[in-house]
Amino acid sequence: MNFLLLLGSEFERFLARRMARALVLVVMGIALIAGVATFLNHEAENSSAVRPAYNESCVDETLYQFSQENIGDLPPEFAGFEDLSESEQRDLIGNAWCQDYYIEDRRFHATLLLDEGQYTDWSEQRPVVERHTTGAGEGLYWGLQGILPTIGLIVALLTGGLVGASFFGAEYRFGTIEQVLLWEPRRHRVILAKYLTVFFGSALVAMVASLSVVVALWPTALWRGTTEAVDARFWIDLVSVTGRIGITAGLLGLIAGTVAIITRHTAGAVMAMLGYNIIGGILIDLWLKWLRPWDPLFNLAAFIGEGDTFKWVESGRYHEQVFANTYLAAGFIGLMFALGCVALGTFIFRRRDVS
């Protein structure tokens, strides 16, 4: 049988699965609700959203200093300061000294999709590798921590875990794997087609679902916010983050699919992935600290946001977080782990009875 025909058949079956379509629709629905809420919670530039205001804490601190010290050497504009009412004193101090501390800006900045903070020029101001120094002399670059990388990681976990596990688990539950082997008895071709389908299918579902969040929030940036910092580099970063979300979802799909092959059940694979996601990190940070740089989920999370991974290093009675790998190395570790799972799943599938 032609392998491309087999691959096309598997991909068609993947797209027909309700799990994948339901996941995309759920994410789109949540994104739509979030988009409406964000739109209502922000104000346009030509309204009262952007207005200067002095920092109340700054005014309070200045008044306290005035009460503790001699205020005889004040600028000329402060003449008769002691005769003013408290509100007039606060206004005078705020406008003179605390004006630049705080500007209330209720616009939605488009750059929030990629990173926290408000930018006016993404190419010049985007986060770069400026490591936070630690006690051990090395630091960490936390990468992009905006809406898309954060939501994308959740979508990748759900897509890879649920869709990948269900695609393999359903084969054993409904016995369709036996029918496929009657059609194509060469097991290595069957399992390769299934793994490729899960990888590309999970990647496609995750990218579509993640981009739905961008689409839902973009009207707010246009009409209740600002896109002044958006440039070519912004779009390059947005596309690259989306691509890494897809790759992460595909790799997690391979891992979840292998667990489903071992357990022969969708629920078993999902529970195993969920259990590791919840408990694995806790156990590593408490008792298996040496495993932290090799944790596949930890590495894939860093890969999405371009962040560094860390390792625990003893520093007296405590442990320090010290740089371990860049995001590319983290992605490579996730890839190697997924390929190891593929090798294990292929070995089991070829040797074990499917009935």
C-alpha cells in the first residue's frame, strides 16, 4: 500500500475526531468571551483613558517629609504653602514633583500579546537576553511572558495530551487498529503514519486555537488600545511563537500517544500526563532537583517563550536557580524525549498483540 495514501487516511480520521474539533471550538469560545471582556474593560486613546495623574504615594511621602523637616527652603511656587488647604497642598506637590511617576493608561497595547509591559517600539524595546544575576554568578532570561505564550502553553498541553492520547487510545478501545492492520499489515508503516498524523494534527489544532486568541483580542488593540509598537519584528515574533506552540503540541502528542500505546486506553494516558504535569514538577523541586534541566514539560514551556531553563545548585543551606540551557537547547531536549517515546511506542506496537 502507498504510504502517502495511508498517511492521508490517518490524517482524515484525525480531522474527523470530535475531540480535536471540540477543543478548537472551546478555545475559540473562551477567546471570544475574553475578547469582549477586554474590549469593555479598556478605553480608547481619545477618551479619558490616557490622562496624567500624580502618584498618591509620592505625595504622601513628600508631605510626611515636610512634616518632619524644615520646609523653609522651598521653590518660589511653594510660597504660602503652609496656608493652603490639604487638598491644595497635595495638588501643588503632585503637579510639581510627582507628575512623572504615574500615567494612567487604560488602552490595550497590542504588544501584550507577546510580553508584559507597554512598548512604543517593539524592535528596540523587546526583551533581550539580559540575565538576572544570582548568587552563583549566572542568571536567567525569562523570555516572552505575554498572552500568546502563556495561553499557547496551556493549549499545547491540552492538545497534545488529550488529542494525542485519544487518537491512539480509541484505536484499542474500538478495535479499529485491527482493521487498519488488515489493510496494511506492515506495522512499522502503520505506526509511523499514526505518529506523523498526531504530530502535524496536534500542531495544526494548537496553532489554530492559539491564533483565535490573537484574532479575538486584536479589535480591542485597534479601537480600544494602540498598535503603535507593532512592526515587522513583532509579526516575526508572533509567527515564531505560534510555530513553537504547534511544535510543542506535536511533541506532547507523540509522548501522550506512546503512553496510550502502553496503557491501551485514552483515560489512562490522560491521567498519566495530568498526574505528571501536576505532581512531577513538585517531586523534582523537592527531592529530585538534579532532574529539573531534563524535565520535558519544563523544557517545552521554556521553548515556547524563548526563555532559559535553570538547574538547582547548592548554596549553603539553600539552592540557587542557575542558568542551564537556552530555549533552543530546551526544545532539542523536548524533541529527544519525544523521539525516545516514539522509539519505545514503535517497539511495543510491533511486538505486542493488538487484540
